[in-house]
Amino acid sequence: MIQSLGIIKDSNGVTEYANPLINVYMNSNSKFVPTIGVAQVGKIVTQGETESFNAIAQIGTYEYTLANPSFEEIQNAVLAGLEADYPEVTFTIIP
């Protein structure tokens, strides 16, 4: 996950997210197409003793073209993409 510090404006031009928590997920359909890393803003929802991430919106999609990426490599690609797309926001990878 990535924690941000700042305001992220949604592409719809209306919605803003203040200091959102960002979930990263990866999608790799086959070894012949790039792996996609997707950044989602949302919140942690607690139900009893179980916590889960509730995605609210997708704020970025980033491609990773090297073969057999790890999750950390995808997360770093998403982090670099977010830093380029939102230069006024600070991003930090959190456990």
C-alpha cells in the first residue's frame, strides 16, 4: 500500500481525495503483454477482527514491461507513475 500526503484530484474534475490510502494491484494476463499496476484510493474497513481494503476509485494505471515482475517491482512502478502524475503530492510505501 501507498500512503499519500496531499490532495489528489479525480479525472472527473469534481472529486478530490485528501491524504488517501492507495491500494496497488497487479494484473498480468499473459507473458506476451505488459503487466498492469493499478492504483486505487479507498479505506480500510474493519468487520469484527477482519480488515479489508474498500476501493473507492481508480486513480492510475501503469504498465510494467519486464518479464516476471514481483509485486514490489509493480508497486515501485505505480509509485513512480503516481509521483509523475501528481508532483505536488508526497507518496510513501507502507507495510
